Amino acid sequence: MSGKKYALLPMDEDEVGPAKVVEKKKEKRRHGEKSSSSRREKHRDRSRERSPKRELEHRSKTIRRREANDADFDDRWGDEEYVSEEEPEFQESAPKRVKTSHSDDDLDDEERERRKDQAEKEAFAKRLRDKDADKTKKIVEDRSSTKDGNILAQRRALAEDAAARSAALPDLRERSRQEYLKKREAERLALLRKQVAEETEELRSGARLSEKEKAEFAKNREVLRIAEERLRIDDHLDGYAMPEDYITEKGKIDRKKKEDAMYKRYVEKDEYGQEKFVTEHEEWEREQASKAKAQIQSTERFDQGEYDYVLDEEQGIKWVMDSRLPGEGKGLSKEERFLAAQLDAAEKKALSMEETRKSLPIYAYRDELLAALEQFQILVIVGETGSGKTTQLPQYLHEAGYTKGGLKVGCTQPRRVAAMSVAARVADEMGVKLGNEVGYAIRFEDNTSDKTVLKYMTDGMLLREFMTEPDLGGYSAIIIDEAHERGVNTDILLALLKDLARERPELKVLISSATMNAKGFSDYFDGANIFNIPGRRYPVDIHYTPQPEANYLAAAITTIFQIHTSQPKGDILVFLTGQDEIDSAEQNITEIARKLGSRVPELVICPAFTH
């Protein structure tokens, strides 16, 4: 703030007086206002054009004076404000409660640079805040799904509009309440299940309860039943439904919906909308049981003397015996064999499971087989059907210690039904539950566990294990059963096992075949040893027709009724080429048995398929 100095000047008589002083002061004030306003405008224009340094130099050399004529300069009466160049400037502190403003004219270079830097810094910070605010407002929507994009747009609209938020608040509260009630319902239902289980255990324990407590227990069970039925309610549509369109409104492809449409499998559901967990084996057994019950419960046709059934022997199939393969009871007549069969049946009923195992032909060669397996890595085992190869060989290896250290013995079967039935039989013989120590693995079903040491599987399942574990490190021995059937999977397995046997000398490979033509298997495995198991449990008679039959299916059906009407009670096994022939034979046999009625013994038909 510049300093002020006051001086007394001589005045004329006509200028002396209050009126002149007042008039001069008014004129000075008017003129001062005009000049000060003009100076401000000029100063602003010059400050925009000049640099701060030049402006400071120009300001130091300028002396503000009252504008007046030279004639009346000496006749002035009043004070004049001027700035002297000789006198130094000093700053006078502003009085308290007075707001002072400093112009750029009073600042030095450093202060001006500091203020300039501060202004630029604040402007830069403001630009950053505006940029971040723009990014925050632009929410990236999910273009793959218009539903998600609409939800995000609604949320953004609610965040920006206070009236919309207040209008949507009751709906949001209701939704929150519903979510809370869902969670509470699940918690209360879990507590109710636990309480009902404890009450059921208390009832079974035989504790003395009052009638009120029993009624309360019954009420809790009923409430639990109603709640679980309510949970099973589902608004599902039975049957096939077209998948959702995976092309969005903008013409782009929703990858997730496309993959669901391409790879999602149809899931069969029950009446409650829940997925059915039924294996192929269970479904097949259920279908066969329903057919058998329908045949047994069907009303038989009673003969009322209207017709006489004639079995013409000339219409029967003629058979000529070709050869006889003797069994344990060779040299006996037909009656003696029949009596021996009855005695055997009565004795077998009294035999235990262990004695049944010992009665198999392979049991006599158990020690020799294990000794040969210790000596040779690969064995080709030849034995007749029913000698016990499939059920007993894995058990012998387990008893000999081949399953120690977490290793397994694998046995392959060409058919799924065979793998399941043999695994169930071996589990019964070992006295364990199916799926624990003994299990099976087929397509879409794996009934094994960490405890499994004997695993029956189809050829395809072992091929899958080769893909995941090429060295089969979890197996100590592999048995290829029914190798004489020579399927594609069996041939690939034999080739892979041949290479694997060279890499793992400790791995034992057993090739089981029911035919005597085992020389080919032995040559393929570089001259592997052949182990023959002679003997069979039952005698077999082989018959041939004198000439070929024109319709072998009709001839097979005729032969079935010949055996059924002429031979004692037993079972008849017929092999056909496909499912169509099996279904056709079942239908024809059912119709013929229904027409014969009570004249022939009851005939139960059980079709079985190998797939």
C-alpha cells in the first residue's frame, strides 16, 4: 500500500470558503471516478498484452497526479495524493475487521509465479475430477445379455433420481423381506428335520412318553412332510422345449447361451420336476420285472372242452446227435443223470458259498496257476464255460497279495450286463458290499470307491483309463476275459497291453478264452505260455439239424416248445442275432403260450440284451 503525504498550499480570497471547498471536492470526486475507471480499463488491457516484468517496470515509473490546468495550479486549496520516487514504500497493516484486497501491481515475481502454479494445479485437479466423474457415470453394460443391461440401466436411473428411489423403496423392501423369508425358511426347515430325526430316535429307543408329547411328535412330522412336498413343487414343462435364442437384439452371439443350446443334455424329470437318478441297469431290471409280473398275473385261458390241442410230432424239428462231451457224471443213463441232478441240487442247497467255490473245476489248479503267474508275466488261460475263470481268478490274485499297497486287479468284460452281474456275484462270495472292495464301471455308471481292489469293467472303460493314465499305475494285474469274442475294443486293448508289458515288467497280464484256439493269442504275445483248465461242471450234448432251416427264428421257437413240453423243469437259453429278433421271438412265444393255456407248464419269458 503506497504512502500518503499531506501539504498546505496558499489559496486566493475568492477560493476561500466552505462553498468553494465543497464544490471543488465534488468536482474532484466526479473527475476522480471517471479517471479511475478509465485507468482500470486501460490497465486491464495493458496487463493482458504486457508481460509481468514490463508491467512492473512501467508501474514503478508512473506517478498518479491530479489532472488540472497550469494556470490554476498555484490557486488550489486542498490536498493532493502523489507517489514520490525518492521516498521508500512501506506497507501499512490493515486494521482488523477490514477486508483488504491485493492487486497484481503489489506482488513480486515469486508470489505471482506461486499463485500461477497454484491456479494451474487447481485447474488440473478439477479436470481430473471431471474426467473420473464421467467415467463413473458411464457404466459398462453387458452387451451379451439385454436383461442384465436393463437391470444396470434401472439401477443407474434410481441412483440419479431421488423421486424414483423413494417410489421404488417399498418394492425393494418387499423383495428384501422375501429374500430374508426364504433364508429363514431354509434354516427353520433344517432345524425341523433335525428335531424330527431326534424325536424319531427317541420313539425308537422305547422311552416313556406322554400322549401330549406323542401328539407333538406326530404334528412335527406332518409339518415336515407338508413343507417338503411344497419344496418339490416345480412349474416344469414335461417334454422337449426349444432352447433360447443366442442371438442378441444387436445381432451379436451370446456365447454362454450358444454353448448351453449345443451341449446341454435333456434331463428326464419326475412329476415334481426333480431329476431322475436311475441307472440303465435299474431301468432294465424294472422293465423286465414288470413284464414278468404282467405275464404271471395275466389271466390264463381255461380249457372248456371246445378245442383239443394236438402236438404233431411230424411238425417238430429233427435233431441228430453229433457228439457228446462227458462231464463229471459220464457213463450214466438218462434216469441216473436225472436222479444225480436232483441229488446235486439238494446238496448244493446245503453247500455254503465257500464250498460252492471249491466245487468249481478251477479250484483244483489254484496253486499251479499262482505259481505260473509268479514265473511268467503274461499267461493265456483256456477254460470251458462255467469253470470259474471270471469269478475266481481275481479272487485268487487278491488272496495272493496282488492288491497290497493300494493296487487293484482289473477284469474286463465285453458287455455291461456281464460286468454288473459278475461283480455282484463276486461281492456275495467275498461277503462285502458291492461298490466297496468289489465294484464295477460301465458307461454312465461308476460303482467303485477308494476301497475297491477288484474292479470289473467293460473294454471301453479300460480304454478310457488308458487315456488318462497310460501306464495304469493303479493296477497290478489286468485280466482280459472273453478274449475270443475279438471286439474292436478288445483288439486295441491287447495291442496297448503288449506295449505296456514291456514298460512295466511287474504288471501281470492274463488273457482268458473259452476256446481251445489260443495259439494265436500266444503267438501275438511273443510266445506267451498257455494254461489249460480241463473239466466242466455239467455235461453238454451237441445236436445238429439234418438240413438247414429256411426260417431259423421259427425253428428256434418250435424247439423251445419241444423242450418245454418234453423235458423236466429247467431253463432254456436261446441266442439270437439282434434286438429285433429277440422282441419278435418274445411276442411269438407269448402268443403261443397264451393259446396253449393250462395244457403246458407255465413259461416265463425273460429277454436279455448284450448292449
